[in-house]
Amino acid sequence: MTAQSWSERADETRQWIGDAYRAACALELDALKPGNVHRESAGHGMTVSDFMTSAAVSTEPLTEPGLGLGERVYRAVAATRAAVGCNTNLGIILLCAPLIQAALDPAALATLRERLATVLRGADRRDMNGLNRAIRLAAPGGLGESAQHDVAVPATATPLEVMTQAADRDLIAAQYAAGFQDLFERAVPLLGQLQARWRDPAWAAAGLYLDFLGRFPDTHIARKLGLARARAVTRRAASIAAALVRAARPEPFREALLELDRELKEAGLNPGSCADLTVACLLIAGLEPLNSISLPAADARRIPRTGPGTPAPLRSICYT
């Protein structure tokens, strides 16, 4: 095979991955997600348009070949900040960047999950410095100080080491520390079940989000308003989530979800970490050809475009 044909296939792979990323971001916005921005309701000073723009401008740096994890994350956050002027997608980028980097490798003969483990193990202190730069630039609300692994000082550990240290108090860090185990083993299979049962991708994404919200105190809420408030939201959502994911049809839950949406937004409660996890799951599902077969990324078939807890802030944790 000629160098040109390899280059063309690499470009096609990059386009496919970028399509999958934008599709995941768009579908998450289609989902009725109580407390978070969706197509039926803006919130927290942000709109659907802000998130769509963020997805569009972050695609190129996220899918740039040859970048390390830290530089990939930083460039994506910088592109977002320049376009919308606020932090819309730090958590999304932190979760999706290693998945995209894993999918980009044209020489790898492994599943997406195996590739991801290699990316996470291979990230070094330079990558952690890139993550820290990204977090400082995104400036998530409530960013405090930490005696260990503070984002304002040069990194003394790798991303995996830092995330493992923070795993018990941050949902995104927990995914890094466990190799995205919850997403691959529970959340993505649940998404597939809901899609098969309901035949409605937006409702399936909403069910996935509610499942996260009913299982995990959202660390975006915990960081800003305390762990007790985050736990209260989880308790409030848990009964709805349990009934929703068992339901034959989701539509009867619409009013309950809209009521919870109004309640959370009026109280200034934004389950942003659960929304970030939802996007990551949708991306994993969109990269299905790499999930269960050992196939080089350049050989993966293209997919079509689709439309539309801690009580105190710690600067050593990566928040949305």
C-alpha cells in the first residue's frame, strides 16, 4: 500500500472519529436531562448553541494525529474557550480525549478498551501539565487549592496517578483510575438495551443520564454546593431512574423529568458530571467497530453523521 493511500485512510479514520464525537455531543443535547442543558431548556447561563459550538471547535484538536493526551486536552479546551468564552465542556473533553486518542492509532490491533488502557498508562507528567493548563484555562467554578497535585504548580505525578488519588471524590477521575470500567461494563450495555427497547436514541440517552444521576452523587454539584446537596439530588432522582430504565415506554415519564428539571435549575443545581459521562458513553457506542473486535482504526467502517463527591473544592481534581 502506498504512503498516499495510508494517509487517505488515516484522514478517513479521523473524519469518522470526529463525526462520532460530534454525534455524541448532539445526541446528549437531544436528551431530556433534568438540571442540565438540553434542547427543551437552557440553564446555568448556557445554551444548546454554546454546546454545539463547543463540540464543533473542539473536534479538530481532539482528533489531531500525534498529540499527547495533555496537549490534546489543552488545545480542545483552548478552542472552546476562544469560541464561547466559558467552560462548557472540560469534563466532556477530559473523558473523550483518551477515547479518541485510543481510536486514532492506525497500527493498534486491539479493542477500544484495550487501546484506552494503553493511552492511560502511557500518559506522563508532561501530559499532566497539559491537563493542568487546560483546567486553569477552563476555570471551572469553585476551583480551590490543594496541598497535593494542585493544578497551579508543575506536575509531580502522571494523570493516572493523580486521577487514582482523586477517584473517591470525583466521577471523571474515577473513570481514569478504573479504565472507564463502569462505562464499558454497565453504562454502554444499558444504553444498548434502552435503544433496543425504545427505538428512540434521545430517550435512551436520557435514561442513561438518569441512571448515572440516580447512582452517583454528582461531583460538579458537590464541588460547588457540597456533598450533602449532591447526595440529595441522587436520592431525588434514584426512584425515577429505576422506574424509567425498567419501563416499556419512556414517554409517561416526561412530565416527571420536566418537573425535576425545573426544580434543579431553580435551585442552581447542575449535574454536569453525569452529563459528561453520558457523552462519553455515546461516543463509545458510536465507535462500536472498535469496541469488540481487534481491528486497526484505519479499517473501521465509517458511521453516518447524526444530527441534532467532596464537600470542599480541590484543585487536584478534574471537574467539568
